[in-house]
Amino acid sequence: MKNSLSELYGFNQQISYQHAFTYIRQLAINLRNAIATKTPETTRIVYCWQYFHSLDFFSRMLSQHVGSNKSSPLEPLVYPVIQIALGAIKLNPSSQYFPLRFHLVTALLRLSKHTGVYIPLAPSLLEPLESALLKSTFSKKASSSAGGDKILKPIEFEYTLRVSSSYLSGPSGKLYRDQVGLKLVELLGQFFDLYTLSPAFPELIVPCVVVMKKWLKRYGGECGPKVRHGLNGLVERLEEQGKWVEEGRKGLTFDPEKLAGMQIARNADDAPLRKWVKRHQGMSSL
């Protein structure tokens, strides 16, 4: 009876693979058309709730039914879903679409956490730091000339894919800038938290820490206290976590055949970064 159920489950997954492949292929075709033509019509096909929810569904489905099981018939679908989501993030780097970027990154974080597949999300999260929004001072003079003291409501990222241009200037721009900055800090913390016990953690954080330090040195005085304190706090926790891992990997024997799953022998709940991430969950909701 047990073997029959296992065979039936495997057969159902094979059928599921065929159906899922068809829909994922259509998502890839839509993205390819949007990249090739770059027209408002093709872009809207990708930058809409239907497209995002499709990717989010496959992220959830593969997280649950594949996980760390590399022999799953659905496992070959993980890579194309990742590539499509990363391609959608890069399609339009406009500050107005930062909420969509955060949705896609969250879906990829879920997939990476449950499948163990490394997804280079740090560049996608650091890219907004180079936007005019994050570098803007939004001084009182600029605010008054862009609409007086009228401030729009804070963005509810959970229900937003795109913000109006009203959030790119004036006092509402300052509000949006702070929300984006804190959301970046939150998601970067969650990304690096996936590798809390990895012996390679100190080396993994180096490029990100260097970029954030240079950015803070150049724009830290202009980006607003909330963004500045958030990024400074993340840099401090990452460096503290790096030292924590370095201490834990002393005497660790490196085996090339087991390198992928190697972890340091320490309690993850005691990790400085893990504590910080738990304490700052939802910090971007102002």
C-alpha cells in the first residue's frame, strides 16, 4: 500500500511538472517580449498582479513540494522560476516599481530558504541605493515648491506594485524614501540571515558591506536619519555576525565533498544577525 501511494504521488508530480512547465514557459515568453520590445503594452503584461501572483504561486508550490529534495520531478522548475523573477526585477529599474521589486525578492527569499538554492539577491536590493530617490535630500524649500505641506499616506507595500509620481518629490517623496530604505534593510537582513551558520558568511558579506559603507560615506548626510541609521545598523550587525562565524569555524575541517551543506557548530538563535532580524521584522511599516 505504501509503495502504491508513493508511485501515485510520483505520477501526480510528473503530471504537475508538465502543466507547470507550460505556464512557466508562457511567463518566460511574456518577459522576453517585454525585454525585446520595451513598449508600455508588453511591460504591463509583466508588471501586473496576475504576473506577480503566478511567480509567487510557483515560489510557494516549489518551496513546499520540492524543498531540499533534489530528486523531486519538480526540481528542474526551480531554476527557470528564479531566472524569470530576476529578469522581471531588472525589466524596469524605476523608483515607482520598487514595491514590485520587494514582492519578487520576498518570493525568491522563500524559494531560497526552502530549497537551499543560492540566489544572488543582494545586487537587486542594493541597486535602489543608486536611485535619485534614495540620494535625495527633500529639503523644506524643495518640499514647499512641490506641493506645500500636503503629504500622501504611507505606502502599504503589501498591496502595491507601483506608486504614483507624487511619491517621488516633495514631503511624500521623503516618506517614500524612508520606507524604501527601511524595506531594503529588512530584506537584506533576511537574505544574509539565510546563511547565518555558513562558514563562508564573513566572505559573503564583504561586497555588500563595502558598497553600503561607501554609500553612507557619500550620501549618509543627505539620505535622512531613518535610512542612515537603518543601513548603519545593518552594517554593524553583519560585521558582528562575521566575527561570530569566524569564531565558530575555528578548527572546522573542510571537506570538498560536503562543502555545500557545511555549517558551523553554533546555535543559530544566538547569532547576532538572527536576533537583529527577528527584532526588526516589519520595520519598514511606518
